[in-house]
Amino acid sequence: MGWLQDIYQFFIDLVSYAAEKVWALVVEGLIYLISVIPDPCCVTEAVSAFSWLASALSSGGVFQWLAWMFSLIQFEFALRVMLCALLARFIVRRLPIIG
């Protein structure tokens, strides 16, 4: 009967080892995903992509009323907030408990 106990203990140890390895892979994957998430500087880069719009609006002319409206509603700040909110929503929806 001792050999049956040894076989049983072998399978218990095997399942425990496999579970530990799977958990280690999951943690490494999460660490990788967190390292891939863009930092807030990407929001600044995205806003700077609209610099051509800012220069066109500040020149006056036909778009003078639009430049006034964008400065009134603080367009650059609003764009940054919206991009950060969309990024946060994307990340939160990927969480298995919430998403």
C-alpha cells in the first residue's frame, strides 16, 4: 500500500507544480502588459499632433471665431482628459473581474 500512497503524492506534487508554473506565467504576462501600457507622455504627443490646427487658428481670418471658441472651452486640456479617460476605460475593461 505504500507504493499507492507514493503514486498519489506524486500526482498531487505534479498538479501543485503545474499550478505554480501557470501562476508564474500569468504574473509575468501581467507584468509585461503593464510595461506595454503607454505613459502619459503619449497624450502630450497626441495633442501636439494638432499643432497645425492651433497655428491655423491663431493666424486669424476665417477661423478666428473657432480659435476663440477653442480657447473658451480649453480644447487642448479637454483633448488630454478625453484621451486619458479612453485609455483608462480600455485598460479597465481588460481586467477579468470588471470587464
